[in-house]
Amino acid sequence: MLDSFLVRAALAGLGVALAAAPLGCFVVWRRMAYFGDATAHASILGVALALSFNMSVFAGVLVVALVMATSVSTLSGRGYAMDTLLGVMAHSAIAFGLVAVSFLDGVRIDLMAYLFGDILAVGRVDLAVIWGGALLVLALVGWRWQQLLLSTVSPDLAQASGIDPKREQLILTIALAVVVAVAIKVVGVLLIAALLVIPAAAARPLAQTPERMAAIAAVIGGVSALGGLQLAYRFDTPAGPTMVCVAAVLFGLSSVVSLSRA
Amino acid sequence: MNALVDFNNVNLKYGAQKVLEDVNISIAPGEIVTIVGPNGSGKSSLLRALIGALKPASGQISRAMGLRIGYVPQKLHIDPTLPMTVKRFLSLPVKISDTDASEALRRAGVPDLGSRQMSNLSGGQFQRVLLARALLHKPQLLLLDEATQGLDQPGSAAFYHHIEKVRDELNCAVLMISHELHVVMSASDRVICLNGHVCCEGKPDVVASAPEYRALFGSGTGGALALYRHDHDHVHGHECDHDHSHEAAE
């Protein structure tokens, strides 16, 4: 069954969508949309490093995304606003990444594949990495769900209940880095943040509780991944962007629903 | 009985700036302690240090083993992007049954709010829900940080009466920060006057007449207690006078 590239692509898309859904909700609740974006952009540097040191792209991206995310978390609240820090770090990383890529002679890399993803080229090993990462993220978020939620509502309330909000933030940051690293093959650097934010945003008007919002986001993400792939196959469009387009249309529909209710 | 919380020569700093110096405070089980002090005097920092959100620069804060704290913060903004019913909120971080949630809301005087969204509550309802949550797991120490901000006078008076009732039921200690001296003092066993350090502490009437306290709040608030006594006779003549001088002292 895994011999068909379409089946592999569908499974890869589903895996990323499932992991991105609950995480995307936290990104929306904590107003970290730009954080996901910046981490993703920085991963271009990871691609360059991976290629120059001959290691797997997944590992390179994971390392850079982790370094980026933890340094932003540590530096924030020390005289710089979050958006300033992210602007500095993300764009520096992408610039260093592009410069580093130019030093790689001999290797002709298809930068487009990393910017926009190449889901149709997902192999068995990629699939294992994607699902491994997705399950890890789901397990991590599921395990810390109550603590993460209370820290999001109020760090002080969490502290009074014996929860360390900084530790929860770190867990979220690590999960985000993992999702970015596994999603780069599927939707590419430029559109990872879309996969995090759009399904969660589309789920918001339809949900009364945080759990339901995460579940609905997962459904919307899954439908976007499979629907986008189908459409991309039929109309010969790039797969990653088509998935994001489907998600955006679903967001539009859910906004109409919420407007008509008001 | 042993103290629930003991501050031993605690110094608090934000960066290089000293917030609190050489604070020695201990809270005994079951007592109601009120902290008063002007803005920037370190009241909220003291509470944040107590819950562990702020590490002391020096000195020690010791808590009784397994101390259960119920915390009602000054204000809490729940982002409207986060869907959260009142019932769901009560289950953070420990899941509780629907029956327990309904019972807690009934006791807090807001029985019908269970399925409402937190972001749609009025200020008074929100505070009562926060209090209901803080009381869920039978705290030994209840912390209230300006819990009546945004409530009108009858509203906050009712809130404090409720706190007294809660204390009598649960026999928990209460540590609260408040601006509304005349309402709060009546219920307090002890008042601590804070201004970067502990200026004075003691029984409400002792503190109200202490020169350090007068220096901070002006003699106008000397009427605070008197005002409370008037309340029993339903004479509210000085109320306006007091509030103005109090605000001026802030």
C-alpha cells in the first residue's frame, strides 16, 4: 500500500495536520503566530547546515528550530519586545542560511523544494520520521494538556497550583520545533505556520471548549491535507500550497458561519 | 500551631531594583491578614513570591508541607480566541465532576453560569468564578489580590462578607491585599502595612492609629475604622470624605 506515492503523500499530510492541530490552537491562544513563522524561516539555516555536514535535513532543521525557539523564549522579556526579537532572529537565520547554501559547491539543491515542500517525493523513511514526530508531539501535548492550558490562561494561577509556567512554555517550544522539522518536507518553510494557524482559527467559532477546538482543528487540518492533495493531483498544482488554499477556504466558511450567528 | 507560611528576612528585586526589603511575616492557620500599602509598595510582589512566581534575592520563604493555596489574582484576561466555559475553567488543573462544579458555583452565588464563556462574564461574575475555583480543593491559605477591583461598594462589601463566611466554613487562613480599608479591616485579625518594607503590623485599630500608617495614608484614613463602626449605625456621612483622601494618598 505504501508503494503508491499518493498514499505516502496522503499519510504524510495527515500526520502533519494531526500534530499541528492542537499545537496550532496554543499558537493562536498564546498569540504566537509569528513565533511559528520565525521558527520555520530559521529552518532554512538548518537545511544548509544539514547539507554541508552531510546529515539528515530533518536533524539539521530540528536543531536550528530548537536553538531558535529556546533562545527567543529565554531572551524575551529582557528589554526587547517579542516581535523585535523574532524579527532579528528569524531574518538573520534565513540570511545566514541562504549565504551558507551558496558555499555548497557541487551540490545543486532545489531550494524551492524546501521553501514550498515536496510532499509527492515523501519516501518510506520520511513517512516514518513524520509519523514518529507527529506521535511524539501529540503525546507530549496530551500529557501536559491541563498544565499547558492553565499556564496559557494565567501563568500566576498555574504557579499557585504548583505548575512551572516556564517549563510548560519550553515543552510547547520543543513541540513546535518538532512539528516544523517534520512539516518542512510536506508544506515547506513558507507555509508551515499556515498549517498551524489556519485550522485552529477556522475551528474557533465552532468550539465551546479548548478540547473541542483542538479536535475540530484536527478535522479541518486533515480535510485540508487530503482535499488539497486530491485537487493538486487533479489540476496539477503544487501540493503544499493547494492544501493551504483548502484550509483558507474552510476558514472562510467558518467565518461566514460565525458572522451569520452574530 | 505551626505557621502556614513564613517569610524570613526576604528581599525581593526586579533586576537591580529593590522591591521589598527584610520582610518577616508569618501566617498562622485560620487567621485573616490584610496587606495595605500605596501603589508600588510591593504588595503584589509579596503574593507572587508566596506562590513561587518570584524568587527572593535573599532570605527564605518556607511553606508548610503540602500547603494547598487558593489564589484569586488581581485581574485575569482570558483571550477571546480561547473558548472556555466556566465549568471547564473550574477543572483546571485538576478535573472535577459536574456535580462538584455545580455545587461550587452555587456556593459562590452564581449557579447558572456553568455553560457560559469566561470571556463573556461581567467583572463581578468573573471574580466569583475565580473564587469558586480557588476554593475547590479546600485551600489552607486563600490569597486575594485586590479581588474586588472593579466592583462597586455594595458588591465588594458582599464579597468580603462571603470571604468571612468561607473562612468560617473551611477554617482557612486568608491573606488579602486591598485598597478598601474601611470594608476590609472589619474582617481582619491582623493588618500589615507595607511600603518597600513592613512599616507596621498588628490589630486593625493599632495599625490605623500607628504614626507610620498615618504618614502613608494621611490622617484622613484614620476615619477608616470609625467609618466601619458607623456602618453599624447606618451613618455613612464620612464615606465620601474618606475615599477621596485615600485616593489622594495613593
